[in-house]
Amino acid sequence: MTLAEWCVFGALLLYLLTIASIKWIRFRSFDNSRPRDAAFYQDALAQRALGAHQNGIETFPFFAFAVLLAEFRDSPQRLIDELAVLFLIVRIAYVLTYLGNRPTLRSILWSIGFAINLAIFLMPLLRGFWPG
């Protein structure tokens, strides 16, 4: 597996761990028979964790597809790997700013992450411009 493919797996784990961590921290008040109970998410931190989790679910398909498309279309693997690692770092920072209630920085990080995704996705279009 390539480093970029491991980053896809890391992005999956990130959005799962974002919500799992809140459920684990507040396990005494979490009722697994009612996992979507709105009362559990009334706490501000739990609301932000849920928001970060949902955004991770929304962001994941585009990232995974962009990486696989770039790889299948023979874009430079090193560049795909570097951008995928950068995306994962930005997503980790995004989750931390979401949990830390830093909305402006969070929006900036989301925009950077989207731009990285777009760059990976568009790499096959630029294949004719790559040296070698």
C-alpha cells in the first residue's frame, strides 16, 4: 500500500475516533441503545465533536476518491503521498480547532484541506506537464 492509501485509512480513523473519544470520555452518560440521542450531545464539547465527526464523514469520500483517481491515472506517487500526508495533518488540526472552539481557524483549515483535495483530484489533468 502507498503512503497516500495509508492516509486515506488515517482519515477514516480520524473521523471515527473524533466521536468515539467523546463517547468514551462521557461513557457513563452514553446510552448505546440510543446512540443518536440528542440529550447526549447537549454539552458544547460533545456538539463540537459531533460536528467534527460529521464533517469528517462528508470530507472522506472526496479525499479517498481523489487519491485513488490520482494513483490510477499515474500521477507522481511522491506528490500524491506528500499531499495526502499534508491533508491528514490539516484534518487533525481541523478537528483540534473544532473541539477547541476556534471557528475562524477551523474554517481556514477546512479551506486548506479542500484545496489540497482539489490539487490531488486535478493531478491527472496536469500529467502532461510533469517532467520525465
